[in-house]
Amino acid sequence: MRREERYSQWKSLVPVLYDWLANHSLMWPSLSCRWGPQLEQGTYKSRQRIYLSEQTDGSYPNTLVVYNCEVIKPRTAAAEHISHFGEQGRSPFVKKHKTIIHPGEVNRIRELPQNSKIVATHTDSREVYIWNLETQPNRATLIGATHSRPDLVLEGHTENAEFALAMNPTSPLVLSGGKDAKVILWSIEDQLTAKKEVSSSKTSAALSGGKHVGSSAGSASISEKSAQTCPSTIGPLGIFSGHSATVEDVQFRPSSSKEFCSVGDDSSLIFWDARTGTSPAMKVEKAHDADLHCVDWNLHDENYVLTGSADTSIKLFDRRKLSQDGSGSQVETFNGHTAPVLCVQWCPDRGSVFGSSAEDGLLNIWDHVKVNKPEEESYRRMKGNTPPPGLLFQHAGHRDKVVDFHWDSCNPWTVMSVSDDCNTPGGGGTLQIWRMNDMIYRPEDEVLAELASAFPSTNNHSAATTA
């Protein structure tokens, strides 16, 4: 099916498939999207920050943009409201809050889990930039405008580091990979501690009626350092060697500040343990048949790791089944895309569910426990061996490659996704925020009971006909 035909078919099914959908047209493509902190919690909706990048054609500066987003609660939006949206329109749920002029295009954004107002960004350079998005000044995107000054700059790469970026869930640590085939680890804990100390000092001075005196350079806060002529730089805690080509993605083990994994253009998946040195703890030499673009570590079961590749497949690895020499087979292979996979991410709301997006314009939602189940196999045989095993849901609302997506940890089963639409009429990009109908992922017996309660006459008629 051609992409435009698929999109038209998808649009006709929106009221049935979705509990909520917001479509927001972007002037420029966005290569990365992330959820920020929740600001307000209401009866029918909540308000939350979201972070996007804007990749321009060079006539205007590249930007890192902070939006305020109104997220509608489950079973609140009317079906007719969900289905009425314009492909080239702006959503009333998404409003720009602040713009930061970024030094180069923003390839990747990652928020610090301990404080999601602080983010790291990757661009086409050797450095990683750290930003406090609350204290950074709002900028106008004027032609020739100078770029905003990062709060911190992380140094260590010898070649450009463009995509591989992660923040640790338990400690203020930053992980990066680049074209130098290195994985590099930094700590920004001292800077965050200094920020708290300065903030506390200011509060004490204000309460006592005194005047706060600026701290020394060694204990300046992140926000204060950004006001200096040059941002502070930080060297690495460790440089890890084991890849033979560009490192495309990195990810921490969720419960550890010392363990992480990486994938790259050498087709390998590498596990690292900083406690044992800077060499690989375990290496899968041929994880896929092409470059690996993405990796994610399961939050609920840390034995499971996902990888996505240019060979269009997604693989699920179980660390317990890998041998010490790095050989071993994946638990499952998921083949539902027809173009390179760009992003994989586990669902925070159910440990067996994950999403994958690709250059084919699709964002697939999978449930790996459904693979090889008798009822699933029976359904696939009935449907002519489709859909692919484990496929739970398919979001076909984008008309070009889906470059990034992010599950919302504050609103269950809610997803934000962005596409690069430069090759489609109108160009630019598309931001979509959506939540599938809960009847798709809830237990089958629970859904059937609800339907029977909602349509008792239909149920009785069916029973009589059967009898």
C-alpha cells in the first residue's frame, strides 16, 4: 500500500483507534522530542512541558524549543473532536513557551531524570551541551542572531558526536558516543550540588536582609555559569573503547550508574561495566546484518535489551543467554518495518510492551509476550499470516519518516512522536501526541465484559442466535 493511501485509511479510523490525538504542524523538521516536567494536574487535563528541536535550512538559526502542552485525560475527548484536525494546522493544545538558539542543529535531546528542566543536547560537533531550560533566556529567532550560551560543555570526543546520548536514571551522569568510536562518561554532580548551595545561600541572605555575594568560579551554579563569557567545561570520568565504527546510541542500565550498553555502525552491541575498566564487559559482534541505530534497556526487567537496525528489524536480547565470548542468539526478532529503524523504546506502563519508529513513516507498538501464543498464531493464520507476531498497534499518522518518539511517564500510554516531512507536500515536520484506545491493550476478558455491559441487547441477541 502506498504511503498516502495508508495515511488516508488511517485517518478514517482515528475515532476508533485513539482515545486522544493532537496534530501540530511544524515549520521546520524536528529530529528529537522529549517530555519535560508536569506543571499542573486538573480533572480533565494536565499541563506539561515538552522539548523539541528545529532543524532549519540555514537561513534561520537552529533552535531548541520549550512548549507547554495540555494533555487530555483518558476517556475525556469526544470522538468527533479527535477526528477533526488539519494536516497543516497548529494544535490548540501545544503552545510555544521559550526558544533557545542552539549552536548547530539539535540531533538529540535527553532530560536529566532527577531534574527534567536540565537537558543535554547533541549537535554536529565533538561537545555535549548541558542546558537549564528554566533559567536560559527566551530568544527571538532573528537572521544572524548569535547562539545561546550553554550552561556547561562536556569535552572528550576527538571527532563529532551526533546522536548517541543518555542520562542516568539514578545519578547525574551523562553518556555519549561518536564518530571516534568511543563511549564517554561524565558526571555533572558537582555543578548541580553547587547550584543548590548557591540557591540556599541566596535564600538565607534574603531572609536575613543581607546582600548575597557571588560565589567563586569553583562553586558557581549552572545558571550563573551561563552568564559568564565562556561556559564551564568538564572532562570525562571515563573513555571506553571497543567499537570499530561510529557509536550511534547508548543507554544506561536503569538501576546502575556503572553499567551501560552501546550500539554502532560496526553492527555490534556492547555491554560495559565501569567498575571493571574501560574495555567491553561483553560484546555481541554481529547483533544485526547492518548498522545499529538504537538501543533501549528494559526498566521492568533488566535482563532485556532492544536494538533497532538499518536492516529494518528489531531484536530482543536476554543478557542471561549471552556467552562470555559475546556469541548468543536473540530472544525474538520483530519484522514489521520496511525501512531502517530509527528509534526503539520500552513502554513505562507495561514491561513487555515497546515502540519502534522507522523511515517507513510507521510507529509500531509491540508486546513481546504475545509472540508464539496459540491465540495469536490462530488469529494470524485467519488473517493470512498478518500482522507480524507481537504487533499490538500501528500508528500511521505520519506521512514521512518518524525520527523520534517518547512515552510520557506522567500520563500512561501517551506518546509524542515527530516526523521529518521535507519530502512531502508542505515540508517541515509534524508533531503528534496520541494515546491509543484502551480496549486495545487492556485484558481481553475485561474488554469483553465492558462491551457486554454497554450493549446488553446485542449480547443477548448473539447468544440467542448461537443457541
